Amino acid sequence: MHASMLATIPPTLYLTPQSMDLIHAIMDLQKQGEFAYPTMDAGMHVKVLTNQASLNQVLNVLDQHKVKDIVVTHPAKGAHILYEQ
């Protein structure tokens, strides 16, 4: 999607230098053996998929990059029957 937006006339760019810096920092964590995978939504917001073992290292990188809003989520129970009729 970001490539398509760049191909428009005039080009539209939601990626910011800060977003790219954060993506590179997360990729550096991967090179160090951490379980950390960056992804993005339709805008400039970086998401990081990680596990409990690498969470603190990811949070440290987010803090170093002055990320303001951090939401840590965990897998839920999954699909299940709430009630039967």
C-alpha cells in the first residue's frame, strides 16, 4: 500500500523518518536474536510483534525512540461458545 501511495501523482507519504528509524531499530533487535518483528498500519504507526522473553528489550527501544503511546496486548482465549440456545 505504501508503494502504491508513492506512485500516485502527486505522491502521498505517511511514513515518517521517525517511523523508519524505529523499524530499523527493531530490525537491529532481530539481528541480536530477539523475537521482534515490525509491521505498520495504513498510516505511520509502527506495530511490533514480540514475545514475553523479548518484551523488555522492545519496550526499551520504544522508550529510546520516545514513542508516546504503547499498548501491550496478549493472545486471548480464542474462539469459544459463549452460550448455547
